[in-house]
Amino acid sequence: MIKILFVCHGNICRSPMAEFIMKDLVEKANLEQEIEIASAATSTEEIGNDIHYGTKGILNKYNIPFSRRGARQITKADYGYYDYLVGMDTANIRNMNQIFGGDPEKKIYKMLSFAGINRDVADPWYTGNFEETYQDVITGCKAMLQQITIDNR
């Protein structure tokens, strides 16, 4: 089983968007028995809160199923459990390294790196542009799924 954890600042916008987009892609590829997907935050600011209404709106727009959930913060134990720890931006990567005490097994990635793009996924909490974030996340998720299915054959 390949285990993926998507991470952003609050776990209400970008990382749950990535979680549900990837779950949808994995289900359509009939790989749900092979890939486990979750999301978490680097901060404690939104712990327990559901997905942001803007994220729900964009997922509904693209017919991507999602469920109610509560934001949670990453823990040191997540580093041992997950195979891929995917941050949405440079600050997430820095905070993940700090919480995990580094990345000795090279499990931490930036979302768009799978698509060969060295750029952050903008936080729609600040930009208000959930469409732009969706386009970046779907690009990263599709490229990641392609890469991990090739790498793990």
C-alpha cells in the first residue's frame, strides 16, 4: 500500500482539495486498494474545522466527491507512516521539516514538483482564487499518480 499525506497550512483549503482530487483519480484508475490518501495541516489554527466553502464549491463544480472532515495537524509519527508527504508551498515544506526533524528518507515533496514545476500552489484563503488553486492541484495530482504508478510497478 502506497500512503500519501497532502499538507498545507490549515488543512481546510489546498490539502483537502488535493486529498479528494487524488482519491477521485485513484478510484477512476481502480487503484483504491493500492493507494491510501489523507491530508493534514502544519498549524493548529483550523484543527477540527471542515473544508472551506470555497474548496467545497470547486470540488462540486468538477464533480469530485468529498466528505465532511475535521482539520488535523501533522505529527512526528506521520513521517514514519506515510510514503509521500506533499506540501503545497515552500513554507509548508519548511514547517514539515521542522516538525519531522528533517527528511532523512526523502519523503517530502512540493506538490507541483511532480509536474516538473518549481512553484508554490497559491493559498486561496488569501487569493480567493479557488479555480487557480484547483488547476495547480489537479496538475500536481495527475503527474504524481502517473509517477508513483510507474515507480511502483
